[in-house]
Amino acid sequence: MKIECVCCGRKDLDKDTAGINKKLLGLDIKNFYCMGCLASYLDTTVEDLNEKIEEFKDEGCKLFE
């Protein structure tokens, strides 16, 4: 699945990036952000988002398999 950042146009976002978008913005979203743009949109850091991804993986979240 080819996913592009709605903000900066970065192409081919990876599955973890798509997963964190769905986890934080809703499963039915149509527009995705790259990690940098998502961090900016949510007023956080890429490092914080990466930590959350690892937490969700540890919890067994299906979005990060």
C-alpha cells in the first residue's frame, strides 16, 4: 500500500507510521502524516511517537504487526 504524507508529500510511509496515524487519529482516516508532520500536528516529538509505537507493539496492538 502506497501511503503519502498529506502535509509534506513524503511517499511510501512505512507500516508503523500508518499504524500510529490510525491509532492516534482514528481507524477510518483517509489522510496520513509522516512521522515529522504527525509530531508537529500533535505538538509532540518524533521520539515520543516512536516510544508510543513500541508501547503499542508491546501491548500486542494489531496495527503494529
